[in-house]
Amino acid sequence: MIAPVRLPWQRPRFTPPGGPRPARLGFIALLETPKIDAALDAAREACSGQGSDPAASAAWDSLEIDVRARAADGGRLGDILAGRAGMTLAQLSEAAQHDIARATRYVTISATHPDPAALHILQAALGCARALADEGDLIAWLDVSTARWWLPDEITALAPQRRFELDEHIQIVVEAAERRPGHGHVVRSRGLDKLARPDVAARAPRRDAALLSEVVRDLARLLAEGVLIEPGDKLTVRDLPPLTVVAVGPDTLAPALAASAPVFELRDVRPDGGPDDGCPALIAALKPRPRLKVLR
């Protein structure tokens, strides 16, 4: 049995009633055995043991949990593994890849719910992962939104009473190729849809892309903590030039409706107050300044 999660992940910058877009969770647990009732009972008990907060106690009921047979899922798991999850799977050990390839059963854990002030439902889903690992039922756990794989020993190494850590739930990646010539390499977050926020992106030439990672991470952290931003808002990050965001589609090539855009792209602010086409001023400000050397 797992210990109750007694530290609710409250979002310190959340302002009720929150934003209009929902939070969307999606996880897949590859199984050793389809008999997981004991693990689910333990996870449910952990949720009900989170004190007197009714939202915490009700979190389990917000999850949709389905046990599926790989051979009868209509190719659903195969389609997921053919995407980004397949690329990240290739980074695991050969033994882990073999175990995942031979798994015949899996569980999907999902939820769609209003913008939350506290992450009880996310914690309930992760409690399911811990229970499956503790019971010896888990081969691997996939966070669909980030395409990150967790092996059982990594799950059990996480303290049940840990605080929210951004890097556990959100990833910052630099895309290896340009979406089109001259577009720039995209530096972006993945996973903020779990927290009812769009992901954040910025574009730069390949040699400069890594410079943008910390700025993207800083903004992703603010959004994870509950901050709401809209296209056209003026953003100030440390002592850097003013920035704004525009709503774009998943490939960052085309504009999108702000209310449903999967990505907000960081742009410089033009002198007239509108968004620039990219963020060259930001990149210039992030570059290390050369040091003068006195020659005698």
C-alpha cells in the first residue's frame, strides 16, 4: 500500500475562476498482468486519505481508467508509438524496449476538467502509477503529452509527499530541424496542457536556439503556477527586452485562435506595440557580451 499524498499541489499564482481552457491529462501504463485491482484500490485509498479537502477526495472519480488489450485496440497504441513516444522509446535500454514490445495489456488514464487551483487530479493519476509500480504490475509509464517514459524504479524513487517539480511534468525541447527553410529552430515546452495552459515556444537560428531555453522555461513555470496570459500582453522577463505572445498551431507555422491554440509563441515587441516576426532582440540580449582585453 502506498502512503497518502499529503502535500496538495496548490498553484501559487492561480486566480479564481481560472482560465477558459480545460486541463487534459493522458497517461499509458504498460502492464505485466491485467489483474490490477489491488493497485487501483491502493491508489483510490491514497486519494481518499488526503484530509478533509473534498476536491482531493473526489479526484479519483475524475479519472477515466480503462484496461485495454493491445491486440484488440484497433492500433491505438501502435499509432502512439509511431509518433514522438516511439522516438523517446528508442532512448531507453534495449531491455526496457523489449519489455514494452512484449506487453500485451495496458491501461489508459485520462481526464479533462476545468482549470484547477490545485492539481489533485494530476496527483491522483500519478498515484495510480505509483500503485502499479508498488504492486509489480508496471512495465513502463508514458506521459502522452511529453512523450516521456518512466520505468518502475523511477516511479518508486519519487517521494509520495514530494512538492510539485516543473521538470517532472513539463519538458523543454529544441527541435532538431526547421519546420520550413528560414523559419528557425523551435524551442518549446511540452506538457502544459495538463495544467490548462498552452505550451510556450520561441524560434531562433540553430546556433542560438539553446539561448532561449531558460526564457521558455521561466514562462512555462509561471503558467504552471497558474498565471494567465493572452496574445498581445506585454511580458517582462528579468532585464530583457519587452516580449509578447501570439497564438499559433502545433507546428508554429500558422496563426490559431487564442482560446484553443496549443502554443503561444514568444515574439519581440515592435516600436508600434505589435508583435515582431520572431525574437531577434531577445536573442541579442541573451548572447554573452565580449570582454575587452587590454594589450600592452
